[in-house]
Amino acid sequence: MFGITQWDIIGWVVFGSIGIIVCAWAKMKELWQPWILGFALMVYPYFVGHGIWLWVIGIVLTLLVPFARD
């Protein structure tokens, strides 16, 4: 009934990739707040099942990155 869809897999790949890029950028700039957001982008899909919440949380975390500065 509730299976993994292609949109779930796309969400995992998209937000995981954004998280890796944000972590690398934040580490290079020595900014800890964007690094935490990048790490959260990589990890949260393991704890959020699937569906709309995967996309809502990913979009919110991604939109918070430019505002997270030391």
C-alpha cells in the first residue's frame, strides 16, 4: 500500500546532493550553521518516511541555507 515511489528516490538524491555541497562549502568557509543545515539535508530522509513531508522539509532546509551565517 505504501511503497517507495520514484519521487521519494528523486527527493533523496536531490536533497542529499544539496546537503553534500552545502557541507563542503560551509567547511571551506568555516561556517558552522550552514554546515548543520547541510548535514540535516543529508540525514533527514532516513527519518522521514516518504511523500509530501520529504519534499516540504527538504525545501524549507534548502531555503534556510542562505540565511544561516555566523
